[in-house]
Amino acid sequence: MYSVIVVPPACARPAGRIEIASGESLAFGRRETSGGLTIAHDGVPRIAGEISAQRDFWLLTNRSTHQTYVVENPEGAGEHIKIAPGRVDAPVAFEFSRVVLPAAGDLLTFDVWAPRQIFASAEARELPGSATAPAFTLDRTKRYFAVLAALCEPRLRGEPHAPTPAVDQLVRRLRPAWPTVNRSSVYWNIDYLALKLRVRPGPETAEPGRRANGKKDSLASLALRFDLVREDDLTVLTSPTYGGCG
């Protein structure tokens, strides 16, 4: 049974997808090969690389002699892996991946899916001793969580390199579900989140005018890195079900 699916550029129908069974490989590049993925662009090497399926993940080989490839996680809000020229069998564990090939001024992409991922049961084990303290304690019914969600929204909506919103943009975005929101309340919640999540802006943001930006960037990066805010959580921006804290 197949374990990895390769979606060629501009593939609009399921029939155009390429399925690879565990242990099998797929070559890609400019040169047409039987059973391979052809990317017709002068900036792509004739033999650009190879994908090898391994159960619930896959390996990427970069056959280019000078160009780094990037594998993006479209669901990871900027999460990516760099595959250096000549790297053989670099493991990729994303369930959904986008391979980016720089090609003579263009950025060409194709997708790779690894849908057979397996997760352990969430059932708690009966072990002696005290329970493990949670890494982060966030109440999704509080206004501070809505502010955090608004900070993360652009990247969760598919813009992994989007800057964090300015305070005025946050006020406008939060107003449908929080009619009394203003700049002061947003600043208050940003400060509260920074304290709660133990986030401190770096020394390069020490100037008074840059401290808020440093906190916003650090909060969004932390939340997205550890999945504290997911796309499903963005409903708090339109549903007035939260309250308290700011």
C-alpha cells in the first residue's frame, strides 16, 4: 500500500497524483524519466533529486551541486527544513509538505503528503507520583487568548512570512467580538501574555519604541512553534464567548 503521495505542480485532479509505497523512490527533475516527476523549467537540474517513502515519513535527496532546497510545512506557520546541495536521504516528518526549488529567479513548488502518520493513545497511564505540570496554561475563554490568536492569525491563514499585526490592526480585528477593545487594552494583554508565557524581547528591541513589537513577535513565534494557537482557535476572533483579563 502507498504511504506517500506526491502532488505535481498545477495538479488539479486526483488522477495526476503519484503514489509511492514504502521502500520505493521517485526521481524528479527537468529530464523526462519513466515513472518520475518531470519539472519542465530551464532552472531545474536534469536530475534534481529523489523522494523515498518510508512508512509515515519520507526522505529527500538533493542532487543539485549548488542550490539548497526548502521543505515547508504549510500548516506550520513558517516551519521549514533546508536540504543542502548534495544531501542524501534527509528525513521529512511533516504530514503535509511543500518542496520549494529555486530555479533561475523563480520558486517552483510541488507537494508531498504522508497521510499514514500514527499517534499514541491519549489515555493517561496509571503511574505513581504527582501529575506532570502543564508546559503552558492558557484559558481559551479569556481576552488575552483572543489577542494571542489575532497575533498568530496571518501566519495561520497561510502567510508563513507575514509580519505580526500592528496594535491598530489588532484593535480592528478584535472589535467584532470585543466591541470595547482599544489600544490600551491590547497593550495590557500583550504585557500580560509576555509575563504569563515568560517571554522577553531580545536586546535588539530594548528601545522604548520597539519593545511592543519585540513582545508581539516573540509571543507569536512561541505560540506557533508549540501549537498554542491552531487554526481552529481563530473562531475566538468572531465569537464573543470570552471575557475577563483586560
